[in-house]
Amino acid sequence: MADSPEARDGTGGDEPATRRQDPAAAAKAGADLAREAMERARASARERGAYRTAPKAARKDRDEKRRSSQPFSPGRDPEPMSDAVNALLRRMGWTEQIEVSGVTGRWREVVGDQIADHCEPLSFDEGVLTVKASSTAWATQLGIMSGQIRHRINEEFGREIVRDLKVLGPTARSWVRGQRRVPGRGPRDTYG
């Protein structure tokens, strides 16, 4: 028994393995986890189109532009505001959200009057466009037509941005009124 690992380190075997771990090894494991999380965040930002410039490199570029700039030379004209806004949107990774907002703003033109009369876009998150139907029958119909609607929306963008269309049906009315009410199942009617 004297040769067991618990007897050698003096813990007696009652402590969990995490307490017996070397503090330096635990700190290294924590640093590795943090490094992996940072790499995942950077990869996600690159996928969105965001980019980062080191402060020294940005300062060097700015100083170089100042030194090379002469009065009445080309490149001194003010840039259009649209170019500055587009550069900001690309740098922050917001281009996809802005494009989707533009299409949802023109929803009636994109999907047609009949569909637009019976559904409205609610949100867009990571390739999933969520729409709300006016009735359960229209929710079922839109679910069947989701491939065609997705194709039409992506056609407006010129590339595939909407990967999935989530259709929500109508919500039932709430019959809870006031502070005092009788508990129970409520009315037995369907809506939609």
C-alpha cells in the first residue's frame, strides 16, 4: 500500500484529480482554451468580412499618406460618403445584415402581392430568415413554398445568403385579464 500514488503524494486518494493537478499545468490549460476561443472568434470575423489592422501599421499608413500628399495632387479630392459608409460596413461585417434589410424593406416587390398580404418578415439570423404567416393555412403553404421563396430572395442578392426559411404561424389570443382569474384550460377554439 505504501507504493500507491495516493500514499506517495500524501493526499490519501480522497481528493478529486482536479485538486491534485499542478497549478502551472492548470494555467497552461486555461491559456490554451483562451487561445482556441480567440482563434474561433477571429475565424468567424474573417468569414463575415471583417479585418483588423495593427495599430503600428495603421499609423504608418496614415503618416505615409500625409507625407505623400501635396496640394493640387491627385487623391486629395474628398471621397463620396457612400464609399466611406461601404468601407465601414465591410470592416464591421454588417454587409449581409444591410442587404437582408434592403430586401425585407422591399418585401412586396420581391415575393409578390399575394404572399406579402399573408406573411411578413420578422428577423434574419445566421442565414435563417424568419417570417410570420397570417393564418395556419398560410403557414403550411409557405412551408411548402419555402424553397421557391428562398430562391427568389437569393436571386435578389445574386448569391446565397438565406439558407433556410422558418415560417411561424399566428399566435392565439390571451384570455388572461386582470389580477383575479379562474384557472383552467381556457376557450376551446382554434385561431387561423
